[in-house]
Amino acid sequence: MKPKKHTIPYDFLIKLVSLAKGLVFHSIEENFPEKKEELEAPYPSALLCNHVSEADVVSLSMVYPRLNPKIKMIIPAREDILLPGFLQKEFRTKGIMKWIFKFIDATNIIPILLRYIGAVPIKRPFRDNARELIKKGELRDKVDSEWTEMVTHIRKGRNLFMFPEGTYNHDGFLNQVKRGAYHIKSKIDKLHFNSFTLTYDHLSYQKTKLYIKYGKPFEIPTEMPADQVVKLVADTLGKHYTVTIGNLTSFLLLKLDKETKIKKQQIIQLLSQFKSHIENQFPEITIASELRKETFVSQLEILFAKLKKVNLIDWEDEIIRTKEVLYHIPKSLHNLKKSNIVLYHKNQLTAHFAKLETIWNQLPLEKGFEVKT
């Protein structure tokens, strides 16, 4: 089947979605593995991405113009997004926004547009009405039929956007990767794969800054077992998390002892040292532009103000004191961004931990801040 090339109406609708970036993000930074600013996606391709939040929909609209070639997409979507009343049920807003969302829901415009772009509803295990399907013994058949529908769309000429985790990663790092890539590969010969990883920095700006790291094409051998495919996908997505001011500062704060006092200037020095060591020893790791240029003092002040507001640190007279609560691991990690936003950001760096620990161990004489209350 010939690929379904993009059309003016199709591109226009995705452009409309991308206009929401100003509401959602402070800014967006893109990093490419080569000099070409594109994401290679020859037909048929599966484009894999980590799943962070509802804002990923806007992120996908920013990625789409980078595709080479531009082919219409098939996008697995939460079933409830395509059902009536989604905005009111999801956001439960009050005041004027409640009536705006109610009006939008009444028009049914969101399901119409999403289906046109290529969204296909899927069941999420233990969400939606999947429990009822399990009781009836129908879940496996339902999931199989959903995969079959996606394969049908691919064979009709569309490429696939895919979240291998299946659900949002509420704790900052990748959720367990499911077997979706394996299933799709087993049904479509000569399927190409590429990836991009989204890193959200919620700390360093008043609004979230998004970093998109684009990957290189890779193949999944036909004979590769499912568990190895899962590991390959997880490794591919994990290694492309961007090192940002938010997650690297979080990593450093959690390396300190409880009740440690440290000058802001010392943290600036540590960030600069880490940046230099990463560039020299591990150039494959992507570093945020603010860290590369060492222009992050104003962002650090925003970060410290946010952490002080949620009572994780004290900050006064250029001195930061880490509080004991900063090191507590909540019983539930379901909404770690709310309960311990520092741990949430540190977890983004999970795939880089071994390399960051190597750098940390190289700095014993450079730290010089063993002052405790």
C-alpha cells in the first residue's frame, strides 16, 4: 500500500493543536542526533515516545513537522478522550473555564478532530472499563482487536505514533515498557523504528520547559524475543532523557546529607563541573542549552523559590538548607510530582545514574560544603 501523504487540512489541524504550546510550555528545545533537523520515518515506521502527561498531545504536534517524509499517522489514544464530556470529566474546572469546556464538549469537536488526525481508542488495563472485560474474559480479545485495527491502518498507508509504556509515568522515569513494539513488529514485515524522548522541566521556569531529543532509526530483528524487545525500547528511550537544570540540581540535592547547608554559588559551581565532565566523558548524553552555556542563575532562583514554597528546602541569604522531608520516599509514587518534585526530577535521569555517580565520585576535593546544622 502507498503511504498516505500529508494534506493541507491535515497539516492545518495539527498546527492548530501546536498553537497550545504557548499555554502549556515556557519554551521548547529540540536536539537532533545529526545536523539534519528531522526525524527519519520511512513508511512503514513506528515512532516510539515516552508518555509523561496530557501535554504529550501538544508535544506530538511539535514533532510532526520534523518527520521525513511527512505521512499521516495512526495514534493510539485513551478511550475516554474520544468520548463525550471528556474535558469536564478530566479537568473538573470551575467558573468560566467550566462553561468553556462544557461548550467545547457539546460541540463534540475534539473527538472529531482527533479521529481525523488518526487517533484510535484503546483500552488501558485496569482503567476505563477494562475490569469489566477481565471479569467477562474478554480483555485479551479486545486488546487483540485493537492491535489488529492499528495494523490495518498501518497497512493502509499510515505510520504509527506509539507510547510503549501505555500509561503516564507519574514518578518521573519510564514506566514498565509493554510489548506493543514486539506485537506490531510480529505483524508487519520490514517495519522501521525511530524514537524521541520528552523531558519536562517543571522547576526551572514559571511554566514547564519541554526538551525533545530525537533518536536515530533502529531495527528490531524478527527473531528477537519479546523480553529483549522490551529492554531495547526501554534503553533507547531512557538514554535520551535530557540533563536539565531541574533534574541535575535535583540529583545533586539528593546526594547531600540531611540538614546540609550549601551556598547557592557552590551549587552553581557543581552544576558547571558536572556539565564539563559530561561533555568530556559522556558526550552521548544530551545537555540542556542553559547548562551548556552556563546561563542558569536566574533559573536556579526560580527553582529554589519553588522548593522553598513546598517546604523541601530553606533558602535565605544565598544559603540553601536541605530539609529532612526532602529525602522521604512517599508511600505512593502515583503523583510524585506533587509529593516530592525533587525526587520526580531526579528519576528522569535513571538511565544516566551510573555515569553521574562516576562524575560525583571524581569530585570529592571539589565539593567543600560539609557544613551541617
